[in-house]
Amino acid sequence: MILTRQNPAICIFRSYSSIQNSLSISKHKPLPFLTPGQHTYSTRSKAVDYHEYNHPSTVSPRQVSVPSAQSSSSLNPPTSTLPPPLELPTSEPNLSGTQKLKFYYKTGRAYLTFYKSGVTSVWQNYKLLRQLRPRIPKGQSAEQALRDGLLSRAEYHLIRRTRSDISRIPIFAVVLAICGEFTPLVVVFLGLTSAVPRTCHIPKQINGARKKLEARRRESFRQGTITADRTEKAEDMRNLPRPIMLHVGRSLGLYSSLWDKVGVAPTVLLPRRIQKAVERIDVDDLAIEKGGGVKYLSEEELKLAAEERGLDVIGRSRAEVGSVLGRWMDARKRASIIDLLCRRPSAWPQV
């Protein structure tokens, strides 16, 4: 494949280099401190809004403001943290050879446009992240800042997703440069989801990952687990019974299924991963409750929140997912996160 000026891989490398350069610049020129509540900030002298900010390829920047922490929009991060719409050409029956080539060409171009737009989102999100950095005290995690009320849930998830996406850009750039229009096929069939930024996940990739995780969770429940009402302290994670540790790891996708296939479990790594996952869920529960409840979450954010808590979403409507997540929030008043993860919703304690 010949790289041209329009090749998305080049755009990725340039964006990643700009991010690395700006990291050192921002240390010497910190951005103005942003206090919680209604406040305006700018990127390239144009402000960006958490509530109205859409995909950068379709929305022109304009002066807007960040909604206050009391607003329901403080629960949902900007849509730029999610994949943009993928608009593929429609195929018609009985196409001639030339028409098929044109169709495949348009399909390939649609995927390249999608990936380029997704990478642009990462760069735009990073500029938003830089604006939020002064709000987090030095040495403090984003989770603690959310717990202390220094960040809204929308801002917390923007930070968390952007950091993850930035770390995936180098490997994804190599794959895109080599595979070009065939990148979706390579990613799906070789299972390279973990190497692709979230903003570049195609629908088939997302659905495939969800199906595998839910199937693995069902199998783990069939094997049986030990349930016990436990607290969320670090020492408890290290002392978790092995069946619980493995079930939570499988249910939340904290370790690869390859470990199960070879008959070895990463029990040394799991306690720390479980502790981090539990901490994220705990602060997210608090943020959702503070923001007004699950009814204010968008449909996709509702699914993501359910997935992070080991709940199935495939084949369920927004109302069904919202109902189960609402029951989770109620059950948290009487049970620990570990206890709920080891039970099906039908076995959760009633409030």
C-alpha cells in the first residue's frame, strides 16, 4: 500500500506526535484553573461543550459552556468519546464486475474516513483533557477527584477514555498503515480490539466483543461461584477465594480467555485489577446517584455502565437495561460490589 498525504495513518502519527509535544509544553504553561459548575474554556480559541459537542468532522467549534455539575448532562461524556456513525454504501443485487469494484472501493473509503474521524476525536478529546488537568491535585487519581466532587461523571469518563485511546494510537497506526482498507477485517478476525482506540471501534467489532464477554460470563456462572458479603478494601481483594477471583475476572473481562484455554489463571495479577475495577464502579455509582440516577444516562452510556458492572445488554431494550442498572443501584445499599458481581440480578437483595 502506498502512503499518500491523505492516508489516515499519517494523520495518526502526526496527531500522536502533537500530543507528545504538547505534554511537555503543558507542564510549563498550565491552563487556567477550572472550577466546578458553569465555566467556559477554549481549544484553539474556540470553546467546546460537553453537552452539545458532537463529532469533530460534523460540528464546527463555537463558543459554548460546560454544564454545571447539577445538570443531568454532567453524567454523559461528549459523544466524541464514542465511535462516530459508520456510513457504508448499500449493495445492490446483480452488480457487474466494474460495479462491484466501485462498491468495494467506496466501502474501503468509508472505513478510512471512519478511522480518520475517530482519530480526530482522540485529538479533540485530548485538548479537552488538558483543560481538566488543573482540576486534579498532583498525585491524585481521577477516581479520587470524582469522589471529592472535583470532576463530574462526564469529565471523569472523558479523562479515562482519552488516556486509554492515546495509549492505543501507536499500534493502531502501524496496523492501519499496513492494512489500509482491510483494517476492519484484520481487527475483527484477529481479535485486535484491545489495540484499537474506542473511537475507532466499528459496530461489528463492538457487538462481537460483547457477545464473547457475555458468553464467557454465562459459562462462569454455570461453573458456580462462592457468594459472600464482602467489603471493597484492598486486602479483601488479595484474600478473595480463587473461584470468586476468577469469576469476577471473567465477568468483567479483566483477563484474556486464553488463560482459561491453557488451564492457567493469572491469580497474581487479578487482585490489583479487581481492586481498580471495584474502585471505578464504586465512584461511578456515587456519581450516577449524585447526577440524578440512571434515567439521565444516554442509551449508549447506559449500556457501557451496565457492561462495566457485569450486566448483559445484547438483545435488551433501553428500558430493560435501565431497569437492571437501577436495581443494581438499589442493591448496592445492602450488598457489596463483589457480592453483586457473583450473583445474577434475580438473586440480588431487595430494598
